[in-house]
Amino acid sequence: MKIKVKAQPGQVCRLSDSVCVTEKEKSVELTTTVRRRIKDGSLIDCSKKRGKSK
């Protein structure tokens, strides 16, 4: 399953040697690493609508 994620503003989150997530939304495979990064706050899950609606 793929989800859209982005990094915190001004940061880059490395998921593996070949995958880097920046502030731009990126579609990545949902792995345990990705889940862990979302949980600790270094990645933002864009598929969930949170915050301001409009």
C-alpha cells in the first residue's frame, strides 16, 4: 500500500539509501520504518486530512 508523506518543513527524512522525503509530498510504500517515522513526528502523513480544511 502506498501513502503520501512529506517531511517537516526545512527537513529531509531518509527512509533508505534510495528514498529521501522532503517538504514536497511523495508517495512511498507503507513500511514499518515509514510508520515509525510518522509516529515519532519526522514524517507527516498527507493522506489523512488534518488541521485546516479548505
